Amino acid sequence: MNFYVSFVTELEILSYPSLTPQEEIRLRKLLAEMPVIDATREIKDSAIALRKLYRLKLPDAFIAATAQTLKATLITNDKGFDA
């Protein structure tokens, strides 16, 4: 099974205010093992459409658009994605 990380997720994880230096090192090592997907035109267009359709927050729209574009399963703990 392949895992991918949206650049938004990377930013959210690494900018967590209470993150200790040791936790940041561990997270950076983990992120280095997975492809971090940057915003392509296709992902941007999909994020725009998802944000309009579902009134998602912009970061959530980018994360969902990344999964949609990659045809990947979105794994999240974000309650905003509950169906």
C-alpha cells in the first residue's frame, strides 16, 4: 500500500505550536519516507470545485483534492469530512 501526504498536511503537522524539537525530528523522518504532493493545476482546480460544492475550509479542500486527483483513499481524523 502506498501512502501520500498533501503539502498542506505537511505544513499543518510541522507548524503545530506545541511540537517539541524531538517530535519534529521524528515527524520529518516519517515525512521523508512518503511522497509529499505539491499543488498542481489539477489539484488546485479540484480544490476550488470541492470548496465551492461542500463549503470546505481551504486546507481541507486541498487535502481532499489531492486524494481525489491521485485516486487515493483519504485517511483523516478530521470531523469535517464525516458523511
